Amino acid sequence: MDTIRISQSVAILCDGNNIERSIHELSKSNHTMINFDELIPRLLNGRGLNRLIYFREGKSISSKFADRLHENYYGAVIPCHKSADIPLSIKATQISSKIDTIIIMSGDSDFVELVR
């Protein structure tokens, strides 16, 4: 069994629309999905997951997907009116003093300044 180092808390903030768009472009298929069961353990690399927040533009968010993220990763799906950029940036700023590491998943460079 792998050892989990829960002394370091990690939050994963995902810009769902940009990630989906990038995956669809790379795979040349609109049906390709992220395999969170493989990806999350790799991102954590033995560290403890504090929260996973998936920001998604629009109202068409699968309740099955949201339930799965919540049950498996204490995750939440946040619907955004237009772009996820502002809500994700605000959440990253709000939790930055409470989390050791924030991992931002995005398919573009919108968050480069936030990371700096």
C-alpha cells in the first residue's frame, strides 16, 4: 500500500471547459473524458487531497459527474455564468493561506500570472 503524506494539504482547481477543449483537440474526439481515477493520484504523488473544485461554464453539468467527484475526491462542481477564469482565481486566492499546494488544471495560459 502506498504511503500518503497528509501533512501537506493539496487543492486541485480545474478549469473544466479549457481542459475538455484541450483533450478533445488532442484526441480529435468530442467523447474523450478525463480519467480522474488515474490522474488525481498522479497529481497528488502521495500527498493528501484537501479539496477538488471543478469549474464548468454553463448549466449543463452532469449530476452523475458531480456526485462522483464529491464521493471519490470530496469534490465540488461549480457552474460559472461565462468563463471559469474569475471564479477559479478568486477561489485560489481565498484558499491560498489555508492550503500548502494548489494545483490548477487548465488548457490555456490564463492563470500564469496567478501562479507567479
